[in-house]
Amino acid sequence: MDLALGSTAPPQDVEWRAAAFEFAIEPTLLLDPHADQIVDANPAACTLLGYDRALLRQTKVSTLHSGQLPALIVFTQAVLDKGAYWTNALTPRHATGQSLRLEYAGSLVPGEERTLVLLTLSDLDARRRRYVDAAAEDHMRGGIATWQRVERVFQDIERENQLILRAAGEGIYGVNAEGKTTFVNPAAERMLGWGAEELVGKEIHPIVHHTHHDGRHYPDHDCPIYAAFRDGAVHQVEGEVFWRKDGTPVWVEYTSTPIRDRGVVVGAVIVFRDVSQRREADEKLHAALAEVDRLRERLELENAYLQEEIRIETNPRGIIGQSEAIQKTLRQVKLVAPTSAAVMITGESGTGKELIARAIHEASSRRDRPLIRVNCAAIPRELFESEFFGHIRGAFTGAMRDRIGRFELADGGTLFLDEIGEIPLELQGKLLRVLQEGNFERVGEERTRAVDVRLIAATNRDLKQEVQRGRFREDLYFRLNVFPVESVPLRERREDIPLLAQHFLTRESAALKSDLRLSEGDARRLSRYDWPGNVRELQNVIERAAILAQNGRLRIDLPDASGVPPSPGSARVKADSRPMVMTSAEMRAHERANILAALEACSGKVFGPGGAAEMLDIKPTTLASRIKALGIANARGLAG
């Protein structure tokens, strides 16, 4: 007899347990579900099934239930999963071959080496015959000893109820009209950690249902369980917790059904199940979906912003030039990039302030996150706050959905605020708070969000004067101007002009599928110009020249390409000054001197690439006729 498997009970207790199995009135089998083996059978089971005990021990469980393997597997697995289960779906074969209608109640017998199943068998046909016989006997005796028959019937019903309660996988308990517990099934004991003896006869609400999941008190007059025997209605509840004996919550869904006696509600029965794992999985799923939505929205916005960005591939940082001014700028970039300090870039429009900001970002530890650019001059005054911090749906007229702001979009990366002097004064305080505290609220939302952003600002204004005039906050100015960088105008680094022009020309040639080259004459003409629009103007001029080019020759259109290169810092001619009037002889002398200067610069070369004709931007034949007319040919040897 294997009931003592793995037991640490004294030998006398083991003997009593074996005796209880041996002499039990109820037919009982001891099964090994993993080996498909009947380990033992008590005499009552041998009588019910019609088999010798030794023969039963050699019989497989599946053999006893021939043709019923799926139902047998379902029943066995339910017992293993829930600890107890019952069914009347299995019909074992009697030794005579007759199918028996039985009710099975199975429960686990744990052991150190293996887990067994204790199976109690009830003959449903025999039970029905008892009821019929009892009714017939009562009828024959005219009701004599009816109470004995009724008591027997109720005992059988009670026994069936107990089997159901023990086998049920859901937690079940009952309460009377006073809220006191009347019974608790084993599943409820396992889920709550309370024993039946600790709950029966006591009010159960203060024990397992006293507090909401968020810590709020749960008054008993609000309890749907008690409401069932107050209003007589069935209450189905989800999203609440019962409290275990160890003080931890268990998420449950339950049904509280009133119990009536002669039309009067006398209590309720509560059936509940533990849905903690399902709820946790749902919460993880919802959180994951919300994160996916947030990331998708962020990615869409990043893509929209990054499509506007200009990436220059010639130089790793996008800054082209060999002048001392550019080298100084690159040294400043190298110094400040590894830090998180705010940077203020000043300079005229078109000098490449955004390229400097990009160089700082790409040389920093934030290079894997986006650089988000905001043109403050292009944002309507009333939309600044929404553009910077985002808004929630319904925050203002036209806010049809939640929108992420630029600060949140740049979280972990760099935010470049171009033309920062255009930010309204009333918003500058909120901007200062984000820089100092690292948090903000979306428009219309009370939730505070944390953000980690490195800020780079740019302006072509004198912010010191703006502060003095009261149009820019002084504290914000000092917060932004931690590391100032000057973007030098193009006229102060003329040696970089040919490099920039060739870079733009190479890009335009690729776009136009042509082979255009910048001649030395073109480079000199470009270098003589002051470029009030800086690099942006130079780019436009080269693009226009590439479009107008004929036969591989550029047509550079500049306001004044014939003047002598001005020295740095030289004063410009006033707009109202009158040009000098020259006589015909003076004009002829001036033209002669100009051609001689060109010839000297080209080492006497007239025709071809790098020749004087190309430098003077006139046809070679025209230059030749002028040289002859001015008598220059006789003055010096010329190269063809």
C-alpha cells in the first residue's frame, strides 16, 4: 500500500492511514498518472469493478477505460493542475464487459519520488436505485420513518456537494445574512492562504476584502458580496483584490449569488478566480502597445524633422574651409562637444550656424539620438508653447489629438533653437525652467515629464542689447551663453571661398549630370566679392551658374566682378557718393592697365583655361582685338 509514499508521519499513523484506505466503504483507487498504472485498489473498488485486486494492480488505467483516452487525459491533467477534480464523463469497463456509470473524484497524493492520484468512485446507478427504493418504501409504509429516508437523501446530496466543492478549481465560499462565513472550499484556502477553520463563523469582509488595491478603505456597505443578500441580485465584479493571509493582494473576478430559503434571502455564495497573471499580462501588453504608439509617433516626427536636415558628406562635420577662422571654430567644437554645456552661436545670416550646431552634436555622446532644429522665427506667437512642449487633445481649439513637443522629441539628444531672439518674453521663463529643472508639462496636462536635452542656441541679433531693451531675459541669456561660438562671415575668410564654391559646384554637377569645373578666373572673381548673404548666397550663385552653363563653361552672375579685392575691414563706398568721371583717354588707359594686370597674373597666357580672357570674362577673340588695338602685343611677348 503506497499511501505512505514520502510520508514523515510516525509508523502508527501510517498504519492507520493504510487501514482507512483498506476498510473504506467508498471504492478507492490509487493511480500513478505518469506511468498509466493502478498502484492499488481497496476491496470496495474490487467489488465495484469485478476484478481481483492483484489483477487490478497489473491493469493500466487506459485499459480500464478503453476508447476513452482523451477524456481520461483531460480529467488526469485537471487533477494535476488544480489538486482536485471530479467528473462523471468516464465509464470504466466491469470485468463482465459492462460499462459502469460512475462519478470520479480525484485528488493529489504528493510524494518525494512521484505524485499519485487518489480516485474515489461513486456508482450513479446504485445511488438512483437508493432514491427510488426509499420513495417506494415510504409509500408502502404510509410515511413511517419518512424522516430517516429524507435524512439519508440529504446526506447523499451533502456528500455530492462536498465532492463538487473539493474538486472545483475556483475558490468558493458562503456567507450568511450577517456576513459570516459558512463554508470555504480547498481552492479558496489555497488562493487566500487562510484555512477554513480560520474563516468559518467570522465576517469575511474585514479579513479578505477590507481595502482597495490602491490602499483606500473598502467599507462593507459598498461590498458587492454583501449587496447580494441585501438586494437579492447577482453581482459580477472584475478588477478587485482579495487579501491573502500574508498581506499580499490577489486580483480576482467573482460572482456573488444570493441564496434563498422559502423566498427569503439568507446569504450568498461567492465563486472567484485568481486573475493576477492575466491582469499582469494585460498590463504589460497595454504598456507595450502604449510604448509602441509613443515610439511610432516619435519616429514619425523624427523622420519628418530629419527629412528637412542637410547632411554634407564632404567633411565629417559639414564645415568646409582652411582659414584660421574656421580652424578656430573647429577647435571650439572639439572642446565643447563632449560636455553638456549650453552653446550660443552668433553670426550673420547664412554663415552656417546650423552646421556648427550639427558638428557639436555629432562629436558628442548624444550622436545616436536626434538633433532637433527649431526655427523660432517661423513659429506663430500663440503656438510657441505647444511647439516646444506639446499638448493633449482638447487643450485648445483645433487640438484634435495628443502631440509631442520638440523638447520631448529631443530627449536624450540635442535641441537647436535657431533665431532664439524671436522667442516671446512670456515663454522665456518656461524655457529657463526646463533648462534648469529638466521637466515640463504639455499644454492642458497636469502631469510633469522629465527630459534630458542638450541645448544649442543661435542668433544674428545682439542679445546683450536685447536684454538692455527688456526684450530678452537676462537670466536666460546667461543660462544660454555658457560657451559662445562666433560664426565668421565669408568676407573675413576669403581663402575658403574657392573651396566652398567647388564643393557646391561638384554637388550641382552630380545633380545635373554634367562635368563642370571652377576655373582660376572664376575663383578670383568669387573671391573679390563681399558676399553680404555669406555662404547661402554663394551656394545660390553657384547653383544659378551651373544651370546657365554652356559648353561646360560657367556663367557666374555677380553684382560687381571687376573691382579690386577690398582689404579686410576696409570701409565700403557710401551709397550716395558719385562715381568718378573719366575721359576717353583715361578710360582707354584704365582698360589697358586692367588687361596688362590680367596678362601678368596669367603669365602672359591669353587663351584656354586659366588665361586672361577667362579671367576678364570676355571672348578670346575680343581680347585679342583689344590687345592689338591698345598696342599691347608690341609691348610684351604673349602666350597662346
